Amino acid sequence: MNERGLARLALSALIGLICLLAIECAPSGIASPTPERATATPLPTFTATPILIATPIPTATLTPSHERATATPPPTPTATPIPTRTPIPTATLTPAPIATPTLVPSSTPTPEPTPTEVAEKLTITIVYDNNEYDDRLATAWGFSCLVERGDLTLLFDTGGDATTLLSNMETLGLDPATIDTIVLSHIHGDHVGGLGGILAINEETTVYLPRSFPASFKEQAKAHARVVEIHEPMEIAEGIYTTGEMGSSIIEQSLVLITGRGSVVITGCAHPGVVNIVAKAKEITGEEVYLVMGGFHLGGASQATIEGIVEDFRELGVQKAAPCHCSGDLARSIFEREYGEDFIRVGVGSRLEVD
């Protein structure tokens, strides 16, 4: 082969090599699928439900006597804008026993009672309770009562929700804007749940609460009212005392009102023991106890325990008893049996007057 033939052979080999390399590096022509990015779903926005305020109903205020009232059967609940009344659970004679409360002497100094002449009639209206009384009102688990004396209007506890509280007050013709003082017994929701609804209407009030309340709760209250933190017994108005903080696991204060017939003790749930609270009231005021009303915290107590508490009440000189809220049907029936005409059956809408 001559030189020209060798040159042609070399050129052909070079062209073949270039084509072979071109085929190895070329893309296959099939594109790999790229995962699509998932579109993020926005979180739902939650808005607060406005408080419902019932339309005023012009009706007369009930003023029952201290005679025993016969409870009417609870109606079947229906779905309405206002929470319906709930039936009272049937009492059993074998509830779980609880420890019998014992008298515990106070380790804190007790203020000397202020000589007080209380001439005005005292009116106490239960505006929130889980026991029925006035058919027009809604029942719900919790407690609140309005105390009126002269030109003073005081709300003790605020029930479990503002809707029921404000609706019941409106039906009874009671104006939350006139409340001068609010006293909260303890931090449980069925006693402080309606506070926001009251303060939304009335910021010209003073709230007396236990010093042990959470700081966040106290700060929220201070944004809408004057707040006084209670630790020791204190006279918050003429003839009206708080027991100060009592108890250990659940701290609670109770209200003591001086009347011409003796003192009236109002308890929220009586977690520190209702007997201890009554003894503390007598220690603070030096007065005989005319009436004890409110939650006695005996819903799970045995018959023997309740009968022992009745005996303690007698030894302390308690003249009348009006248990409600967390007292339990068994306790209410035993107190009624033992106190007879001095037992006062109360529920939401009850109005008691003490001269």
C-alpha cells in the first residue's frame, strides 16, 4: 500500500473513533422525572366565639321564704342558644368514702373583729348553680351568688361560663354593671369561668382573689379591674370578711357576712373542709353562725361522714344550712332530715333575705 492509501486508512479510523465517543456521551433522550413539590396547606384560623347575651325578659324576681321548697322534676333538655338545665343525679346510699374533715387551728394571726352595726337587710341570690330552682333559668356545673346590702353589690364567684351567668342575671333583672366587688373563692374553672364576661361589661369593680392564683390570671384581671390579693383574713367592707387562704393542695377563701341574726358563711367548694371554714369564720368574727350556704364538697362522702359533719355543725352552733353545687344529693337529703325546717333547699334563682 502506498502512502496515499495509508493516509486514507488512518483518516477513516480517526473518524470512526470520533463517532464512537460521540455515541457514548450523548444523552439518552429520556428525562428522569423530577418530583413535584407538595403545596403546603394553610392552617385554619381559629376565631373566638362571641359571648351571647340574652334579650331582657321583664319578669318578677323570686323571693322565696326560708321554708322548705319542693323541687320540681327537671325538664328534658332542648337545644337552645342558652344552655339547658341538666337533671340532678340520683343519690346513692353507698358512695365512696372520703376522709372526715377535722378542725385545724389557724397558724396565722386573726384580725380583731371590727364592731359593726349592719342595719341593712342582706339579700343573697344564687345566679349560677347545677341545682334547679327557678324554671326560667339555666343550670350548669358551678356556683355564683350575688350579695346585696344597702348600696353594696358583691358577686361571689362567677360560675363556669359567662353566657349562662349573664343570661340568668338578665332574666332575674340583675345588672352586672352595678357590681362593686367580686370575690373569687378558688382557681377552678367552674368558679372563675364567667369573670371575663363580667369585666367586659364592668371595669369599675374590685376583684379579691387568693394570692396563690397563677400570675397569668392575675395579670389578665388587672388589665380590666382593680385586683386585691388575699392571704390573711380581711374585712373587705363593713361587716363583710374573707377567711383568707385556707387549705393546702387546693387553696380557697370563703365569705363571712355579719347580720343581725349572726354570721352568714358562703362557701365556693369548701375544699379545705366545710367544718374548718365554719370554725374559722367564728374565730374571725366572734359571731354565732346563723347560716352556712354554698358548696360543701360532699358529693362522694359516705352517710356516716355526712352525719358526722352535721354533728360538727350542731356543736359549732350553725342554725341553718343551705348546701348546693358540689354538696351532693345524699348530703342535701341528710341535712334536710337532720335540720328539718332549718334546712333551706336552694338552687339557681333562689333568693334569701336576712334581716
